[in-house]
Amino acid sequence: MTAPPGLQVSAGDLLDVSVYGVPDLTQRVRVSNSGDAYFPLLGSVHLDGLTIEDAQSAIEKKLVDGGIMKFPHVTIFVAEYASGVSMLGLVAKPGIYPVLGSRRLYDMISAAGGLAPGAGQVVIVTHKQDPMNPILVTMTSDPKLSAQNNIEVKQGDTIEVSKAGVVYVVGEVARASGLVMDQGQTLSVMKAVALSGGTTRLAALDKAKIIRKDEKGNPVEVPVQLKQMFAGKTADVDLVAEDILFVPTSAGKNAAFRSMEAVMQMVTGVSVRHF
């Protein structure tokens, strides 16, 4: 069986190595964590990162240099793959997926069950051979850009789907919502309320608030004058990722003063969607 072009040997792979016409030199060998394969007549040969073709050539050179054969023909078959493409972040089924030769980014996302709810537009691809220079790919519906972004990936690469920013709208709105803010998008209070079906008749518009994390990650309350916004008497306010917009009820004296912790718990189970 011919190996796919570009297939690379990785540490941990189990290789079947044969030399044409010399069955005694045929052996099964495991590539060590250091990337070396040990052969009784040749010693250690470093194979990690080499294509199958280059690995075959490296062993052939060892046979010639060692005076064992003049014109060897080595064939390598990978009996067991130790590494694949690591799918991380917001995909439906994160994990390591085996890959023969090279595949494309969208193939691997599909193999991992597609994007999970709340996934952002940015995908980070880190090639095994160049770990210090990850590639940022922006997912798009534009056919031309989509084709350009469908880059090649190989075994040992890592693909991480970023988390999109989410704004939550809870309380006295028609439907509690988690609104995904993709990179470059903005979302205001008025638009968030509209996307959540508007406020109910029980809403205490003058008691609305945003719960937002400060620079230290601690939640703080920011008053929002919805009644004034609806009347056009005060400017709309932009929301930022992870904001919680809470519209309390006017029924009861204490209902509008729910604790911050209680409001934050309200986002649990809220469905997340793109707008």
C-alpha cells in the first residue's frame, strides 16, 4: 500500500520497514519519544518529522554508509498512527483525529462534529513544524474568502476554535437570550432588547442594569435607563462581551433589587444564538 504524499512520521508511530529482496531486514519498529527508530544493524535513525519518502531515503543511506547494501530499496508502512490533528475549543466533539497525509481545515472541523454553540469566527491553526507562528483564520460565508481560508493541515497540527463573545439578556423580556458577538460586531442595549423580543408589561424600565466584569474580573453593576432610552431622552449604550443585561419586574417592592449573584445565575441554561 502506497503512503499518501506528504505523510510524516511522528514520535510513537509503529512502522513496518522492509528492504526489497532482503526479508531478514524486515522489521516492525516503534518511533521513540525522541523521534528515533532503532534498527539492529543500523542503530538509531531519526525519523520524526520526515515524510515517508524521506524516512525511506534516510534508512537507505544508513544501509549504504554502513556497507550493508549498495543499492537498497526501503519501504515503510505506518501500521499505527500515534498522532493526529488536535481539535480544541468550541467544536462539537473535541479530541485528536487521525489524518492520513494532508487534509483541509473544514474537513477537520466537520470530523469534529462542526462548530459548537457560542463558537467565534476566529480559528487558530498551529502547525507542528512551526509552533511559534500560529495562523488566525476568520470563518466567513463569502465563497471566495472561504476557499482561501480552507488551509491545509497535517498530523500533529492543532486547531482551536475560539469562543465568541456573548451578551446575555434576562429578566422581563419576551425571551431570555445569549447573543453571540462575532469579531468586529457591536451590540447596543436597545438592539439587544429588540433581539430578545422586547420588554414585557411588567418590566421596571427605570431599574434595568448591566452586570459587567471590571479589570480584575469582578462583577459590577451599571445602571441603565431603559425608559429614557425608549423615549429618546438618553443615548443608547454599547454592550461588551460577557455583559448581562437584566430587566427586573415592577411587581413587588423588592423584585427590582435581586442580588447580583441571583441575576448571574439566571443566564444558566439560556440558549446562545447569533444575531
